[in-house]
Amino acid sequence: MKRQKMSLKMRLSVLKRRMVSYLANLLWRALLPFLPWFFNEAHFEGLYRRKRDPWNYTESAYEQEKYQKTLEAIPQDVHTILEIGTSEGVFTELLLQRGKKVFGIDISRTALERARARLEAYGDQVRLEKLDIVRDEPEGTFDLILASEVLYYLGGRNVLLPLEEKFFRHLRDGGYLLLVHFYPSGKLIHDLFLERGRFTRLLEEVVFHPERDYIITLLKKIKKTDTP
């Protein structure tokens, strides 16, 4: 009897979590046209000035678990990474500790100043730059581009499809695009990058988490020789 009660409690917990995710997805879709006007440079700069580590990346068990899963999704042949939304450099440091060379970008000057202080010891293994990925053009070609918990701030198809083109240009042939966002909205975002047939999906994992569900998708740029 006790086991049945526990099972019912677990089922109710899962149902509640999925309902919250579903409602968050509906809200995101409803607000989509207005997101770029609210989540702009001034918003994020103000957020970082008011508080260090506003999402508690350094202490959150949820974020640490997501970081670990993200690291596990990075292929062995990746050496250079463009990290979109570097923030204060918490995940950047994990990449550097694994020998990766990282070009980190963010729209918040304050966040980048803190990232530079945090990552000073890594020298020219890391490069940080204030850059708006929607409006600006990053320099270089990379083995992997990482966009984690950032694309849903930028807008809908009219923004994300031009980004697909930009990411395609800045990846080497056979390079990778690693996307990590909350679920189920993240699934809609990630699938947009497959529409033009220039990427193929290598991995996709949905993680149902008590704090917030998320999805990890690894795409690979199709080599010119792979196209008909």
C-alpha cells in the first residue's frame, strides 16, 4: 500500500512538472514577438550590475548537472568552440579545463569583465568579446558552436533562420552545433536548424528534471562532399 502511495505521489509530481513546462511553452510562444525588445543589451547589463551570477551557475546543482551533460555531448574531435552567451565564464572555464580553445561572446560588458577576471590564468586559450550574435559577425571558423539557454531570448523564425545561416558559415565542414534549452520550447527551436537540410542530428536527449526540463541537441554540419 505504501509503495502504491509513493507511486501515485511520483506520478502527480511528474504531471505537475510537465504541466508547468507546457504552460511555459505556451507563454514563450505568446510572447515571442516581444522578446527581443525586452531581453536586450540594457536588460542583461542591468541584471549583471544588480547581482553577480544572477542564475546561480556556480552553486546550482541543476546547472552543474546540465553542464556535465553538455560536456558529455561534445565530440572528441572538437578543439575550437564559439560560445554564445558566455556570461561570467563559469561554463567557459569547464571547457578550458578540458583543453578547448574558446571564443566567448556576450552582450553584457559587466558579465565579460567578470569572465576576464575569472579566466585570466588561461591566457590566449580564451578570447572574450562583446558581441550581439544577431546583429554582429564573429571572426573565425570553429569546430563547434555552443548556444545554451540563449536562443529563446532572441525571437522566432525571422531571427533564428538567419542565425542558422550564420552558424553554418562559421563552422568548419563537418563541424558541430550544440544546442541546450528548456523543454518543450527548445525542441521547436532546435528543429528550426534542420529545416534547410544543412545540418544532420547526431544526438538528442530530453532530460526531465524536478527543477526544469531541458533538451540537448547535437547537430553536424553536412560537408560539401556529402551533398548530392
